[in-house]
Amino acid sequence: MNELQERIIKDGVVKEGNILKVDSFLNHQIDVDLYHWMACEWKKRFADVEVTRIVTIEASGIGIACIAGEQFHVPVVFAKKSHSVNLDGDMYTAEVESFTHKNINHVIVSKKFIEPGDKVLIIDDFLANGCALQGLISIVNQAGAEVVGIGIAVEKGFQTGGQIIRNLGYRLESLAIVDAMDAKSGAITFRE
Ligand code: 5GP
């Protein structure tokens, strides 16, 4: 087991509704040393890939993406969730259905911050059904940039997102893939 998997076993809490709570170390209180390990791991796994920009989505992707940005030495851009869609054309926009809040957000990125030809590494904390990732991929495509890789902390392998994203041909590196989890016993099984 790697460091993230060990920490999930130690401090993760399985909730009803296929939710894994990791808020004591990943997305509320933050273990920065663990973020550092994650960033170094992505740097290793994407060592052969040229990256010019990291893109994530607010809020819980931002911290992870920043520490990754330190390893890749590239700017980090986060998509903002917006209730109103800016119509004056200086934003890329996508619709994202939130897995945790069950609502639809418009996410926006200023056209100033992704350039045509950028080689983008997308980073996020969780992959469930893949809606957040598909929104970010759409924004990168609108910009005429290229998604060269996707780094996820926790992929819930029993939900559809991972398979959809891999089938689309993207290189997806998830640091912990949960294949099964049980709210009653708290048991968590990782993919080898
Ligand atoms: P997706 O768009 O892939 O369905 O869901 C991804 C987003 O939902 C992530 O950015 C994350 O914020 C949230 N999410 C999905 N599943 C979980 C979960 O089990 N635990 C937590 N804490 N967040 C989740």
C-alpha cells in the first residue's frame, strides 16, 4: 500500500451514499506532507510528459494542484464555480453536476489563463462519475489546448468515471483506486 492508501485506511470514513470522507487529511484539514508525497508521485508518473499548465476545480482541488505546481514548475489555474454565466465571451464555461451536492454548477476559466497549445495536466481530489473531469476537459479543449494527463488522488473504481475517462484515451493516474467500500463495516478495498 502507498502512503495515501495507508492514510485512507487509518483516517478515512465510509459514509452511506458511496461517500468516502477524508476531511481530516485531504480536503478540510490538510496534511501538507501527504500533498507533497502525492505531488512527487505524479511528477514521477508523468516524468515523460511535457506539462505547461495545471488545471483544477475549486475548492478542494486547489491545494493539491498548488503543491503539484511546485513540482512541475508551471502555473496552476482553477475553474471557478459560478451561478451566473458570463456572456461577454472572455470566459470558457462548462456545466458540471456535483456528485456531493447534487446540483449543477457552471464552471468558468478566464480565456487569459489557458492558451492554445498549452499542455495541461488536470488534477483533482476525487473521481466518481467523472462529471467534474469532463467539464475541465471541455474547457481545455475550448481553449485549443491539450490534456496530456490527469492526476487524481482518490478514484472510486466502482463508479463509472474512471472507465469513461480511460476509454476516451486519457492518461489517468489515480493514487488510490477504491474498488469497494462498505459503510456498515467501514471496510475499504483498493485495486492492486
Ligand atoms: P464526479 O464529478 O467525478 O462525479 O465527482 C468528483 C467530485 O465530487 C470531486 O471533485 C469531489 O469534490 C466530489 N466527490 C465525489 N465523490 C466523493 C467522495 O466520496 N468523497 C468526497 N469527499 N468527495 C467526493
